[in-house]
Amino acid sequence: MSRVYNFSAGPSIFPESVLQQAQQELLEWRDSGMSVMEMSHRGKHFSIIAEELESDLRSLMAVPENYKALFLQGGASAQFSLIPQNILNGKAKACYLNTGAWSEKAIKDAKNYCDVVVSASSEDTRFTSIPDASTWLLDDQAAYLHYTSNETIHGVEFQTTPNAHGLPLIADMSSNILSRKIDVSQYGLIYAGTQKNMGPAGVTVVIVRDDLIGYADKTTPSVFDYAEQAKNQSMLNTPATYNWYLVGLVLKWVKAQGGVEAIEQLNIAKAAKLYQAIDQSVLYSNPVDVPCRSRMNVPFILADESLDKPFIVSAEANGLFELKGHRSVGGMRASIYNAMPESGVLALIDFMAEFERTH
């Protein structure tokens, strides 16, 4: 078997050691006599997995005691609707920053539940920038300020935590959670699908401050009520048990790498090398303003669009997969999440240089 370098935006590359451990434990987890897939979520064995999962997440992100850590289903996209249902608490408005495709989707769904104040938008730059914070229009009567910390499709990332000026700050961190150190206490709520930096698709992490929950709209189903899930340790209904287990293995892998701080330094180095290769090239270019370039998702465009298909075909022949850009923006995109080794980035850089030389 020959594994390739997988630059997919999600589901994405796994640490190989995690896959090997999951393979070894597939038939029997520890001394349980059964696979994790077969365990009751109420049983003593899965209870250990669940407790370690939450403990490791809290440790890695330094989650304060007055925050709940939930492990839910439905993907981050479900949270676009569940957040206003849970957090509006009678208020009629919410503020949103619009910096890309995922911000737009969150805004669209939130409009079903409240008046959305678009406090800033980079649509006029085709989502290649982040509007200067001095231009944001925040409504102090709004329930919260929402933003997408890393736009997977457009390759735009906030490098610092926005100032919400007293509003609860809510962040979609699906594509950069655990990739950089953050101060959780600056947020009211953080949510993320796990299929990029934390594990497989099928689990959504929600980290929410205690004072924001317990006010869900009366029409909100109980399985989507943060307070109800918190009371039941995210097991109001049967959770995605095997996926929880895999997320737990990834968290332990992050800890073994030295934690988020060490991972962040590796991510800085990987992204810097790839952007340098692009910037020094005649064939490739990156459209994003330098101060807000993503460390996780690096889009790049070839000067001659007719070379796109030959580039993809040749890349795959060299073991470099999933480099085609999102259909809405075209070009290429290299997603270099936590589990992408530096060797994968260097292999891509070498291939790009050779492709440019021969074309």
C-alpha cells in the first residue's frame, strides 16, 4: 500500500499513527472484548472514552470551567440555525461579518430567525480580504457578533480575535480549530465540524459559555437545545460513538506533538514555505491580501487556465491529491491542516517548481 499526500479541504488527512491505532483497536478496544462501534454509549467502557475526550479538549484549549463542551451531530452547518435558536434570548437582531462562502451560508440561515446586521463585508473584493475593524458597524442591541475565523474556500483567516465591543462573540472555527492558540474566554461560543483538524466527519464541537444557554426558543427540538444536551453530557440521543473515539485519538495525537502551541509553530512554517514558493513564481499567484492569508487553506491560480487540468493529472501521478480548487472560485487549493506533514508541503513545492519549469 502506498499512501498519498491528501490536500483535501475536508474530510481531510488524518495522522497516520491515529489510523494505525484505530486499525489495531478495531476488533477490541483495550480489554472490553468488543469494538468501540459495538459499545453502548451508556456502558462503562464508552464512558471512559467520553470522559477522556472532553478532558483532552478542555486541556488543549484551556477551556474555562464556566463553559460547556458539547459533541453534537449535524455538522457546523446545522449550527447556522441552532445558534440563533439557542442564543437570541428574545432579541431581534444579530451581527455577522461576511468574509466568504461560509459566512454567507451562516447569514442566510440566521435570517430565518432574526434580523441580520451585516456589520462588515468583503464581498466587493471577492472575499480576498477582511474589512478593517474601524469600519465595522456593530449594533449594541444585537444578541451576538458572529464570524468565520477561517474561510476554507477563499483562504482568508483572521489572525487575531475580533473585538466584539461587549457583544458575545461567536466563531465558526471548523477549519482552524486547534491550529493556533486562542483565548476561549474571549468568546461566547465556538463551534467546529471535526472533519478538518479534529477527526472524521460526523461530530460537531460546541464550546459555549454557561450564561448563554437555557434560553432556547420554545420550538427548538430538545436534541438541538444546548442546555438539554449539556445536562445529558451530549448524550440526549445516541451520539456518533465511533467518531467520538476517533476525535479522542486525534486530540491525544495533538497532545503528543506538544499541544496547540507546538502545532501552531509547525503550521506557521508550512504555510510560509508554500506562500513563498507561490510569491516567487511566475506561473502561480495567490489572490488573498497578505495580512489575512490562511495557514490552513492555500488557494492559488495558474497564469494559464488551460494548464489547470494537466496540473491536476500530473500532481496525482506524483502522489499529490485533492488539489483542485472549489468550483465557485476555480484554480487550485492546498489544505495543509495539522496532520499534513512538512514533507507533504515540500513535495508539493518541488512538484510546482518542476511543473513551472516544464510548462
